[in-house]
Amino acid sequence: MCLALPARVLELLADEQAMVELGGVTKQISVALVDDLAVGDYVIVHVGFALARLDPEEAAKTLALFAEMAAAS
């Protein structure tokens, strides 16, 4: 099973890299697969690669579901 997580872009870096925030953790990822990103955009991240831009409302819903699952365990 694969899991891709929504992350918010904090900073765009050189060489098609970006710093993102994943549930309070910052991580450097590749954004080579996604065009025209801006700081504040949400992306779906899988194994260190941004796969696609995500609508902010969908990102909020997904993050809320993850928080709900964490609270239930």
C-alpha cells in the first residue's frame, strides 16, 4: 500500500527542490514533477517527490481526517 500526504510549500529552493511542512515537520522534497508552484501551495508528496498540486480545501479535509484518525488511536 502506498501513502501520499498533503504538504504545504514553505520555500522554493534551487534545483527543483522545496521545503514543505508535513504535519509540523519540515522536509526537503523534489518538485520536478509539478510546474508553477508558489509558496503556500499544497502538494501531494510520496517518497520525497511532489506528485501534483492539491486544492487547499481538499488538503484541509485530508489533514483533518488524518488528525481524526490519530486522535482515535
